[in-house]
Amino acid sequence: MRGLNKVQVIGNLGGDPASKYTPGGKLVVRISVAANRTYRDREGNTKEDTQWFNVEAWGKLAEIINTYLTQGDRVYIEGRLQTDRYEKNGEMRYFTKVVAKNLIMLGSSREGAPPEEDGDPV
């Protein structure tokens, strides 16, 4: 039986995309996306909560993000969660990210941006 690992996030970019090439020559772009929610606390006061998502995109989708998106742009991201681990000062650390598969630009600040793109992560 197969499982399901799917994440959908709508939010704004917290900074400009950071791109680099792997030793194998593949483009990878990383962005942070802030998703806000509003709720009422027990006293009836309106509160806002912001969750930050680290997003990674590969290949053509990475190229599109790198070309058309900048800090503050609103996006819909669909992908899967992936947890990586690394060692720092002899201690194992864990880092969870969204590996993007689909993107819809909801409010790009640049003219001529394509409306949406599918991309297969590596």
C-alpha cells in the first residue's frame, strides 16, 4: 500500500530566490515562503500566526522561480515534505523542507511571468 506525502502552501516569498548548481550541473533554487493565518484566542482577540516553509525546486521549475520571482511575491506551491539530516559539532541536526513539484504565481511583481508551471524534482 502506498502512502501520501503532499503539501500545499500559499504565501509570500520571504526573500529573493537563492540558486546554485550541484556538482553534476543541475540547478537548484531555494526560497522561503511565509503563510499567515488569522484566528481568535480564548478572549476573542484576533491573532495572526506566520509559519515559514523552506522550499527547494529543481530543473525547469527552479529556472522559472529564479527568473520571475522576488521577495514579497505571492505563490502557490505544491510538493512533498523531505527531511534531511546533517552533522554539526558532532550532533545530528534535522531540516525539513518542501520539495516543489508545481507552482502557480499569484502575484508576481514582474511583467510577463508565466501563470503556472509543473516541474519534476530530481
